[in-house]
Amino acid sequence: MASEFELIRRLAARLGDGAPEGAIGIGDDAAAVPWGEGWLLLTCDIAVEGRHFQPGAMDTANVSDIVACGGEPRHALISLGVPLGTGDARLDELYDGIGEAAAAYGFAVLGGNVSRSVELIVDVFMTGTTQRFVPRGGAQPGERVAVSGTLGGSAAGLELLGREPRNEVERLLLQRHCRPRARTDLSETLSESASAAIDISDGLSSELHHLARASGVRLEIDPARIPCLSALREWAEARGEDPLERALHGGEEYEILCAYPPERDALFAEAGFTAIGEVGTGEGVFLGGQPLAAKGWDHLAE
């Protein structure tokens, strides 16, 4: 089977240019159509229990897609595939998590659909709005490359699932994986000043390549400037591992990778971004001067 992104490209090619005039279609974190003086954002994300999600965390992926385009979430429709024999308590727990997410992020669940399936499946369709759409493909040579927050904790937390944490470090890592947070606090900064953006859901290395390819640029990244979660550093060093590996290739962070003009350094630093490199001419992604491979999450991989 083709990889996730090969399949997306192949299926998109079969549709042709079906987007109406003025709309932004396949290729960004969300689609967009003109809406008054701004944009209506549209995104969907499917999750299969045991592979993609923890209860209550599914909406975060959709909200993060909206944020990466400079928007704020507004509405959601949720479709469920429910296996035979699923207990009411299990579904109540699931919807309690969805309700918590809706309250925290400020969107309304307006309806959805239910069907029987082999595994528990949750598909979330979400709308958002923004005054200015931020694409993946807007980075320009001479700009900064930056990430929000700290990275790598979710990948370590995934490894700790299934057992009680033995100390505070493990508790923090599990929390980072099981209770992710989309960065709705960054929407305004991104919409006003970012040239390009993408959320870090499949791993920083993969997202760097997506942004570079969409923008037609080369990205030069300084490994010493990549912000690792402090708990990850402590946990990885105790195991004799390099925390940078998980910060680069671990997914489900829901932080934001972006490019912006250097005169906006103070604004992005104040918002919580760390500049990790520069945009140059050419193509590809280079870490410390060496080509960086994309090793992030592929939803279709074995």
C-alpha cells in the first residue's frame, strides 16, 4: 500500500481542480472558503481506538489544524462507528471528553452520525474562522523558522502507556501524551504575522519537510535550538538516549511550526515561539548542515 501522503496525492489527482473560485483546497492543515471579510475553515480527522486516540483527545487534532491556519474553532459534527457490545459507560466517557474539549476550546458540537463498525471509530468534522488564512506554502528566504512550546514529551508518554507512572517525570510525560492541548492562544499571532504554518501532529521532521516542499524553499535547522521538554531530557538521559530524537520524530505534539519575517522576532518570542533555523533558497531540510530525514507518523504504515 502507498504511504499516507502518496495516497493523498494520488486521490487528489483523480479529483482534479474541483475547488470553487477563491477557495483553498487540498494541501494545507484545513481547507478554506471566503466568508465575509475573512475565511471559513473546514477540517476533519478520523480516529480508530487503539491506533490513533486517547479518550477526550480527538478534538485536539482538529482544533490544532484550525489554529495552524490562523483560525479559531467554531463548530463540530461527530460521526461514531460503534462496535457491537460497546457499553454505555464507554460512550459516556468518550462524550464527557468531547464535552470538556468543546468547553475548553470554545466550539459547539451541533450533531453527527452513528453507525455500527468493527472498531470504535470517531470522525470529527470542524469549522473555524480567521481574518487571514495562513498556508503551509508561504515561507520566504531570509525568514525565521520557529516552533511553539517544547517537543518530544508525547512520544515518550506513548511508550509509558499501560502502567502507573513511577515518578513525577513519568507522570508529566504521560500527561503530555494523554491530555494534549491545541495552541488556540497562538491563533491571533499566526493570523497577523506568520508567513507559513503547520501543526506538529506527525513529528517535527515530517512537518519541516511538508513546509519546505509546499513553500519551495530550503530549511536550515540548528539542533541546539530545538526546545525539548525538560521531563523528556531527564527521562531520556536516564536511559542513555538522546532526547532530540523524540523531539524530532515523535508525533501528536499539537505545537505549531511556522515561518515569519525576522522583524517579528520579539512578537513571536513573546507568544512562546523558539526560532530554530532559517529559510533559504533551494530545497530540502538540513539539520546542523546535514540532510534531515522525515521519520514522522504515517497513518497507513504497518
